[in-house]
Amino acid sequence: MNVRPDQLSSVLTKTIYPVYMVSGDEPLQQMESLDLIRSSLREQGFSEREVLDVDAQFDWQRLLDEAASMSLFATRRIVELRLPSARPGKQGSKVLKEYLSRPPEDTVLIVNAGKIDGSAKKSAWYKAIDQSGLVVQCWPVQVEKLPFWLKQRFMQHDMDVDDEVLSYISQHVEGNLLAADQEIEKLYLLLGPGKVGYEDVAQAISAQSRYSVFELVDMLLSGKTERVIRILAGLKAEGIVPVIINWALAKDIRLLATVAADVSSAEFKLKRSGVWQSRIALFKSCLSRHRQRTFQLMLKRCAYVDAVSKGMIDANVWDEIEILCVRLAGSTRA
């Protein structure tokens, strides 16, 4: 059974499925959907939880062993399978089908997966999950629907915002729901419930910390490594969600990798991509320090950091972000 994230709450109260899969490339909805499923299961007596992280060395027999083992305390259990690539491979597909052919009693499987593409949906393992359980796919909110999504989130905090505020935040976060949610949380802490206009938001933003993700990106582009490290420490202390930083990095690195293919037309390509004239010199500075291949490798590193930030890989996400930032701020040209 396939449901949208906004339908999940009502569906969870109706039955307990042997397997739940939450997939996609929109981290906020994915995290909230997983939290909602875990919370619902805990309320129904699933008090134990075992997490299995799938990587290149993962032994799929562990999943079958977990299914066959007895709970230490004779309680209902959750087995959570973290599958970053959303591709279990030949062995994983076989094990998942075998597991779902005889799902154990008092055990629920949660599959936390990356984006499921069209070919994966045709696979036998995906069809087995879809037929036996509940599938939640989390996609980015379309640009034209973002103001409505924002308004709903504000309403959850009893905040009545006007269209100008919705438009401002929509442009500011560029579709990143984690960034949007964090902005709403900040405004709620600063302004509280009630009617909120653009002037209220402008004053609140001007009163916030001197550290920002946008300042971090500008310092990275200009190569100011020491300043970058200080800003990162400030962002960490303020509780900024690492996924937001990684999103900002990946967005500009992706553009840099494209432009680096022909630096002679850099200014034209940057302007066409919507880069403000005041920031073009920053991008050119970064392009002078790295080659296209380096940007492509950094982009792959962003994907790795994304997996770390979602708990799919066991590593320190702030250390990984700092390593990436130091490399981007530095120079790899001989």
C-alpha cells in the first residue's frame, strides 16, 4: 500500500503492517514519517528496536537471524533496516522476499531507504514490500505548492502569516523543507503565536546571530578557510541542522562543476543560472582554485555527508562537513 506523508497519521491507526518502507530524497518528510511510524508502534507495545545498517560489507543473513531470534524480554520488536542506495542487490532482494514470505510474529520491519527509481519499483523485493506493507515516498514539495505547505506549518504553531511572509520564506529556502522548518521554529521562538506580518519577520531576522549558512558559502567561495572554520563552529553551537549546510554546499558545488567545463564562458553561465552580479567574483575565485574533476568529487562527497547526516553511515557529520569545507575553501591546482 502506497501513501503520502500527509496521509500517514490516519493510516497508522487502522492496522499494524509487517513492514513499512519510507523512501525518497526529501529529508524532513522522511525523518518525520519515520518518527511517526516508530511512535505509533511504541504506543502499540513495540518497545525493542534493532538497527541494521546496509553497506557493501553487510551480511544479509543478519536480517533472517533477527527474524528467527527471540526477544530477550518477550516483547514486540522493531527491526530497522537502513538502505541508503535503495538497491539491496541480488542477495538482499532474495532475503527480503524470503523474510516477507514468512514475517515473524511480534516483529515489524522498517526499511529506511534512499530514493526509489522506476526500475526499482519493478523489482520483486519492492513489490513484496508494497503488497505486504506500507510504503511512504517522500518527494520535494513543488515550488508552486510551497507557500501552502509553509502556511500549514505556521498554523501548527498557531501563527497566522500573510502572503508576503510566505513569499519571502519560499524564496529564501528555495524548496529546502528542513531550512523552511528551521526558519519557522526560529520565528516562533522569537515572535510567538498570533498574527505575523513581513515587518515582524524582517526585524526578527535582523536580530538573529551573525552566523549564517549563506555567509559560510560566500567565505568558502572566496577561500577564507579560517573564517569558514569559525562560522562552522558557530552554526554547530546554534543547532543548525547539518543537512541544511550540506544542501547549500551541494547546490553551489553542482553549479561550479557545470561551469568549470568551460571557464571562458563562466560569467555568462553563472548569470544564466541566476547568480547575482555581486557574487560572480566569488564563484570565479573558486573556479580559479579547482578543476572540474575536483568539483565532481566534492559533489560525491556531499552525497556521502547526506547519508551520514541521516544516520545511514556511522560517522561524525560535523567532522565530514568541515573536511569538505576546508577542501573547497583551499586549492587543488598545482
